[in-house]
Amino acid sequence: MKYTVKLIIKYILYGISLGCTSFVLMCLSYFAWGGEDLLMLICKDFARQSAGAMLVGIACGGTAVIYQFSRPSGLVKVLIHVCVGMGVFYPVAICLGWIPFYPDRALFTVLQFLFSCGIFMVIWSCFYLFNRKEAKRINQRLRELEREDIDKG
């Protein structure tokens, strides 16, 4: 139980770090590419904008802790991760003005939501592929060490 709590806290802090880093990179990109007006709007509402970035980071990065457990199945883990991540991101993004929301233009809203889900899945896929490659590298090294032990013994 103690290990599980530490693991959850680690992932929550990882999520906050991810959210803050993304927020800073977004602000730097506005600064570099002439988005001073957007940057000024963020600065005027800095506390809420920062809290929103951290909350989204926790929802997206923190819920990745689910992959550390043997249950539920892989598909259910992905669905939980995506639903929690998007369930937090989308309302926060609308509330803080990160993405426009037009209640009278339903098709635009649906397409915008699907686009956001697509971005989430691209980012998720990058993390998945990186971790899969790392696991293969580690397993290969373990096999090499095992062979070395057999050759010595």
C-alpha cells in the first residue's frame, strides 16, 4: 500500500511537471512567433492559467500510473487514461480560452473535440513507442547479462 501511494504521488508530480513544462513552452512559442497579444492575456490571468496547466498535467500525466498495475486490461487502461485526460483537458481548455467554444456551431465543436483527441493520441503514441523501445533495450541487456552469468558458471 505504501509503495502504491508513493507511485501515485510520483505520477501526480510528473503530471504537474509535464503541465508546467508544456505551459512554459507554449508561452515561449507565443513570444518567439509574435503572439504577444495571447501572451498578455495569459499574463493577466496567470494564476488560473498556471493552475489549469497543472490540472491538465495531472489528468494526463498523473493518470498514466494506471499502466503500472496488472489490472485492468491494456485497452481498459488506455480508455481510462484518454477519458480522464480529455475529460479534464477539454473543459479546462474551454474555460481558460485555450480553444474557442461556439455552442451554436455543434459541428465545429465536435470536430474540435475530435482534433483534440487526435493530438492526445499522437502524444500518447509517442510515449508508448518510446517506452516500448526502452523495454526492449532493457530486456536485451538482461538477456546479455544472463548469458554472461551462464558463460562464467
